[in-house]
Amino acid sequence: MKPDELWMAQDGNFAQVIPKGAVARAMIFVGGVVLLLLGPAMMIVIAVAGAFEWPTLVGGIAILLTAGGYGVLSMVSAVRMQRRVRRLARNGRPATAEVIASRTASIGEETGIEVTVRVSGPDVPSFEMTHRSTESRIAAHGETFPVIVDPSDGAYRILR
């Protein structure tokens, strides 16, 4: 585990999150809008060129639904993650994480490590999570480190 790592719960699974800065969030929104406007832009360009037919309309709608859907999804995901990061900063409680198990694990075609961490604190119900990583700097069995935990969903940030 590295300092300042942020882990968020989603559907019972925990994943490492890298909070986005203002510029990265702006780029996500610009990219989402571009993807959302791609289908209509294609239909307008073809209509101006005078080649507008049914296949063009169907293709424009298909691009609008697929690329536009992906654009909206990326924007919504960025907003939700930023909201969760702010909630952790606002509602976070101090706690301690202890490595209770570690073992070598196969991660795709690479060999990595699987670490089970128990997080507990005075205002935090105790819970365990398992993380997998290809990095070798993961904590050793028995090591403890301070964390800030959001008790509502178990999101936590490593402080060391």
C-alpha cells in the first residue's frame, strides 16, 4: 500500500481511485460533450453535402446512442466519484488498517500480491478487504497504518 491511496467501495468490491483534478474533470466533460454531439454533427454535415438518406439517419442515430451514451456515462461517473471523494473528506473518521494476510497472486498474465486488510477504529465498524496489485511495495503481514474511513460505505484513504 502506498501513501495517500484512496479505495472506494462499489457493488461490494473495492477499487483504487485516483481523484481527478479540475483540469482532468473539465477534459472529461469536454470529451463527453464531443461524443454526445458526434451523431448529430455527422447527420448535419451529410445533409449539407446533399447526401442525406435513410442509412445516414440510422447511422447518425446509432452513433448518437453509442458514442453519446458513452459520453454521458463518463460525465456521470466523474461527478459521482468527485461527490464520493468530497464525502470522504467531510465524513471521514480516523482508523487503523492492519495487514492480516498476504500471498502471491496471479493477476492476468502477471504475478502480483493479494493483501487482506482489516480496518477498524473507535467510530468505525471493523471490516476486511482484499486488494490485488502487481506492485511489490505492498505492505507486509502485520503492518499497520493510519487511514481515514467513511463509515457509510467503507471508502478509505491511506494517510502515511
